Amino acid sequence: MRRSKLLVAGALLFGALGAWQLIDGGWIYAKAALAKGMIADAWAETISTGVKIKPWPWADTWPVAKLHFPTHKRDITVLAGAQGATLAFGPGHLDGTSPPGTPGNSVIAGHRDTSFTLLGDLKPGDPIDLQNDEGFWFSYRVAGSTIVDSREQWFPPETGTGDSMLTLVTCWPLDSIVPGGPMRYLVFAEESGGNHR
Amino acid sequence: MTPSINRIFLYATLALFTAMQTAFSAPQPVKTSNAPGTITLDNVHSGSLVYATKFPGQHIPAPLLGTEVDIRISGPVARVIVKQSFINPSDAWLEARYVFPLPENAAVNHMVVATGDKKIVSEIKEKQKARKIFSQAKRAGKRAALIEQHRPNVFSTRVANIGPKATIAIEITYLQNLRFDQDRYHLRFPMVVAPRYVPPAKAHIVKAPFKPNESNAKKDTWLNTPIHDPKRGKTNPVALTVELDAGVPLADLKSLHHDIKSDDWQDGKATVKLAEKAVPADKDFELIWTPKRGSLPSAALFTETVAGEKFYLAMVTPPRPDTRNVPPRDIVFVLDKSGSMAGKSIVQARKALTFALDRLRPNDRFNIIRFDTVAVSLFASVRPANQFSLAKARKFVANTEADGGTEIRQALLRSLIGNTKPDRLRQIIFITDGAVSNEEQLFIEISRHIREARLFTVGIGSAPNSHFMRRAAEIGRGSFTYIGDINNVEDKMRRLLLKIERPAMLDLAADWAGISDGVRLTPYPKRLPDLHDGEPVVLAIRATGSLPKDTAKLTLSGRRGRAPWSQTISLDQARPAAGISTIWARQRITALTGSLRRGADPASVRQAIIATALRHKLVSKFTSLVAVEKTVARPIDEPVFKRKIPLNLPEGWRTQRSQKQLRVPGPKKANQAKPPMQGNFASMLKSLPEHQASQQMSLTSAQPVQLPTGATSGPLQILIGMLGLVVASMLLLFRRQV
């Protein structure tokens, strides 16, 4: 009898722990999914009005660009800033790097398990389109990738000619289950010119 | 569910999630890259500039570039010819590429490529098509050149098949209407990033993008091209001449940053040259000329007829407000100190306000209201700006810290309501990030109480509610100033304060009389902006259909305060001037681009821009100029090397990069997992000399970037959760069996 009670208690404990972790982990995805629609709405308003629009009133970020991956048929809206709170809702453009679509290197970071799942599928030569906040599209092609240690200083490379380029950043290894590792996977894309649209 | 309820529901859910997230997640220690014991710049690991390691010692020098600038000014229009000479110092065939700035309103409409005694004239094409033509010519071994626009003021030229030790010159022509302000014409030619050739010797070694084999290694004598003497870098290959025909006698002519030589300019005609043949290009060239008082008519009209269409450029300067008798002001500053302003925003706001206080004049009166959940004002009503009140105000501002809610209404009402004598200007300067929800109510309050006062909103911080502030300023008949960067506080505030010191010319409108039926007029800008002190109305007009008779009249009207103003010009006054049509087209493209902001359809805007640009041969976002030589210059079996012309940092900019830092760190030994791809870095990294940065590129600082965490704990948590549930159910099962 006593053993049975112990088992129930154990079951409750593990059940509660399991439920808590499931819900907590689920939130991360739910939040990203919920926010996506509102961010997309805010983006549509931004490009039509030319005004920065917060996706929800207390947000401390706003959409700054949209990425389109033609080979993967994915659209991803990029937010301003790459603080943890921002990245929970979508990829963020690192402050201090070139604004998206302007000459220089624009660095955009996203979570490998939510917004930037497709980073590992990109291959050299893959097209990436970027829409800036004026609604204009810019075309890029993936040039290469590398892995860096985020504990070391990293200087965004530049094409050196005033051309625009993108650096997409996510955590490395791409399929690790434990978050917070020091390595980062970087995909570089150079402006290829032309307007697909 | 209605959309709004839907939205509220979403907000609520999201709020819950964010709150829970904050509550449950333990604070993470922030790792900084500069912590003691971490790696410094000198031991960045396993850097790999691919060609630096694999093929040591292989380099070819970048092409040299010389620039000659020839500016012809006729009245309000400047026609500028920029001649770029690309010199190939090597024994190989080269392609050169060069990115350069031009004035923001430059209308680039012509290019000529000169090789030896031959000249090739450019054609305007859609951007993609132009690129195709260019690369076909390049592959075929023909000399070719291409001009593209990247931003309204950033252009690039590419020149293909520059022979060994040969020179190709390209002449770019652009038109520009000159700025007229405070009785003076201004001409600016951006030279900051004009090439000061020869950077530090090491930097202009460019790695060869291929692995040479035996046969071409012999041919490639360029491998041994000597490095240029760095001392040559200190001289500047830019030469500049201005042919001035102001059309009116002048009272003054001066260059702001350079010594100039000029013949007699009093009659308005002069040839201006730089005092030295070549000057250091570390600052823009700026020329300013002042027409003799009274010689410049208050209205000037220029015309050009192109292909049955008439184009006009009208410049009308309203009489200036009496400067000796500027009305004293009552200024109320309203400062948002709510919690959303915490951090950088409040620092910026304090700085902006302190700066504004410094600019008050003794006969001005002022007050400061700061608010969060409640509004607190410094004085009961406006006080004269004297030593004592200002000292008190500065202290008040310095002691302002951000916290609390945002209750704008009370503060706004307090600033709006108040008595001001009719001889004083009443101005409200509202500094906030505009994080409000009751916008509509506030708009109503503003329109109800604004009367003769003017509301100027100043947006602060990273994400101000610009919609609210723009609209509030519109209703309050003031303007909206956005300060995004703390370094811009002083400049932006100075501009705002100067602008509002004197009453502006408002409600400007253009009317036509005596126009026959069938004439269609297309003026730009569509809506005339308010005019501040000393600014003229500038209107570019196209007339199609049966041309307007010379009896037609243009009337411009507006008001300054309560005093109405109007002026009529008849079209027979118009003086012919070349380039007016180009300027009209450039204005139209600007207007079309601006219409995107107001919700125009991007596809149709693009079509309209392309149509206008092709017709007027303008380089635009979607069109480029391309020129191709008919004959083949390069033997097909000779390789071509693509070289980008290094740009220089503008004066005052410093780059901290060393060759080492420029390397892209590769994977560490400890982590040898192969990334999904390791593509061709060459295309990206082949030219990274350390001095390469232009004014535009300085948006990117040469600073290290802290890469954020790119993963969530989601998968781990879900795994733990599942395991927990599995263990729980196993325990339950086990119990049943027992």
C-alpha cells in the first residue's frame, strides 16, 4: 500500500514536471507562431505607410525588412535588434550593422529551431530576396558559410566596394538539443543586383 | 469574432506569454567578449582569407583612378561632367568597379566612354538588361562601361576590358537644380570619398582569385608588379573647374573649404578653378554665390521644349519676414518621462531640451511640463527666459528620470491652454516616444485647442510612435522631428529651432490662368511644403497637349501668419534653359518614390519610374546607362581580372581594422563538424583592404559584433516534458500491476 502511494506521488511529480516543461517549451513555439501574424501585419503597414509600426503596443521592436527564400518558398520578417526578447518572436537585425538593403554588411540573427530552421538547407548560389522598409526588393545570392566562436570578437566582413551583403546567423550545431552553446553558424550572401520583382 | 476582438485576444495571449516567460526564466549571466582572459584581437583563431594562405604572394594592383570635374552653372541649374580615368598599371586585362557618391538630387543622364581617340556614347536600359549587355560585351572582349544607381546619392561604374597599361576614361554627366537659401546659391560636389589613391602599401595587394597553372604563370608578369609608393597617396587626382553664369550680378562668391582662383565675377560670369591643380580630397567642394541685393528678381522662370512637350522650372522667393523684428515667443516644452523613455531615450531627451534652453532669447518666455502618470510643470505659467529661470529649468531637466505611466492628455492640455498675447508666437515643443493608446482622443483635443499655437513634436528613442507624432504635428500645424541617434540631437534641434524662430509661409498653392483647353499640366512637387525663412518655392512643370500660350500665367499664393502673399508670373518671362526637362523627370521620380510611403502600389510605381527614366535617359533605381564598343579589344584567350577600386574613409573616420581582424574566423579545431556548406568565399573576401569604406558604408562601424544566442530552450524543454510524462505514466502502470 505504502509503495503504491509512493508510486502515485512519483507519478504526480514527474507528470507535473513533464507538463510544466512541455507547456514552457510549447510557449516558445506558440509565441513565435502567434507573433508571426502580427509582425506580418505590422510589416504590411510599414511598407505602405513608411512608418515604423510596432507589432503590438508594448513591443520594444518593430519589423525592418522581409526575407524571401525563393527555393524554400519561405517569407520571414526581420525585427529590429537582436536581444533575446526580440529573437523569441523572429529573427533580428543587429544594431550597428548596415540597415537592410544598404551598402555594407547587414547581420541578421535568428533561432535555429524557430525562425531560422532553413539556414542549414541554404547552398551557395541560392537566391535570397530582401524587401526594405520602402517596399523595394533587393536580390542576394548565398556566397558561403562559416562557423565562429561567439566568445571571440567577430568583425562583420565587407565586400569592400560599398556593395550590400547579408550575414545570417544562428546557433551551431544546428541539431543540438541544448541551447546556449558558444558556436554560431554564419551564412553570407552578396547582393546580386537586379530586381526579381 | 470581429477583427478587433481577435486582435485583443491575440494581444492578451501574447501578454500572458511574455509575462510568464519573464517570470519563469532565470536571469542569464551576460557574456561579454571583452571579459578578462578572453581572446584579444591578436589571437583571433584560425582566420582564413582563403587566397592569403593557399596562394601566397600572388597579387595584382587595383586600377588607378583619376577624376576631373567640369561644372557649368546656368542660372539655377548645374550641369556637371565627371571624368573618371581608369588606369591599368598591370600587364593583365582588368575590369574595374568604382562606387561613388553624387548629390542627392543629381540626375545622371549621359555617359561617354573614351578609349584612345574613340568615343562610345551610352544608352539607357532597364537595369537587368543593361547588366546583360555589359556582361555579354565583357565576355566578348569588348570595352564596355555601366553606370548603376544604388541609392539616390550612391552610384557605381564598371569598366570592362581595360588593356594592359591602358587607360579608359568615362565621362558621366548629371544635372542638378541648385539650392537657393538665405539669398545665396549653394553648389556642393561630394569629394570626401573621391579616390585619394594609394592606401598603405599592404592594403592594395589584392589576392588573385584563381590558382595559376604553369602556362599562365609565365604570362602573368603582373605577379611582380611593384607596389606603389605610398607617398603618392597623399596627393589627389581630382581636378575641378566651374564655369559660372549666374545670370545676375553678384555681391559675393566664395568657396567654403578650398582655395579658389577666379577671374572677375561681379557681372555674374566667371571661371572658377581650384587654386592648386590638385587638392587633398578630404572635404566636399562647396561654392556659394550671392546675387547683388535687388538684382535677383523675386520670381524666375525657365523653360525648355523637348519633343513637343514644354517644361518649366519656377523659382519664386517670397519676401523675407522682417529679421529685426522677430516676434518674441512663448515656448512650452513638454517632456515625456514615462517608463518607456528609460535608458538612452531619456538621455537624448534631456540633451535636446537643454540645448533648446540654451537657444532661448531674453525676450522669449518659456515653461517646461514633464509628465508620466501625472504632469508637473516647472512654473505656474510661462516665465521670461532670464538667468534665474534658466538655471532653475536646467536643474529641473537634469533631475528628470524616466519612470511611471504615459498620461499625455493632461500634459498636452496644460501646454495648449494658456493665454498668449497676439504679438507673441506660441510654440509647443513636445518631446516623447509617443507610446500612447488614446491617439484619436488626443487628436481631437489638439485640434480643439491649438488656435494660433504651433505644435512641434520631437520623436526620441529607437521605436517612437511616429504615426502619432506626425499626425499630431500636422493637426498642430507644426512639424515632426525624429532624432534616432544621440549624436544627432544638437544638429536636429538646432535646425528645428532656427526654423521656428520666424513664422513660415503656409498654405502654398499654385494656380494657372489663361491655359487653353487640352493642355495638361503636371507639376512637381504635388503638394507645396511650408516655406521657412529665405527658401524659395521651386516648382517643376510639364505641359503637354497644345502648348500653353505665352499669355498664360502662374500664380503662387500663401500666407505668413495672417498676412496673405501672392505673386503672378506670366509665361512669356520664361528664359530658355537646357536641362529643365531632366530636372522635371528627376523630381517626378522622387515624387513617385515618395508615393510608396503613402500606400501606392510598388509594381505600378516601378513601371512609372522606368517609363520616366527611359524617356529622359535617367539613371534610376531601375535603369542604368551602358556603353559598348563595337570592336573586340581583348583577345578571347586572355583572362580578365575583376578589380574593385578601393574607396577611402572620409576625413574623421578611423578604421581600427588590422589585416588580421579582417579575416573571417573559421571553425575552431575543437569543433570540426562540417557545416552544411563551405562555399566560395573568394567572391566575397577577395578584396578586403582595410581602408575600403565609403561614406555610405560608414553606417557599418569597424567594430566587433556580439553574436546573439541562436537557439531556444524549446526542444530541450519539450524533450524533458515528454520524458517526465513517460516516467509518470510508467509509474502509474507499474502501480496498477502491483
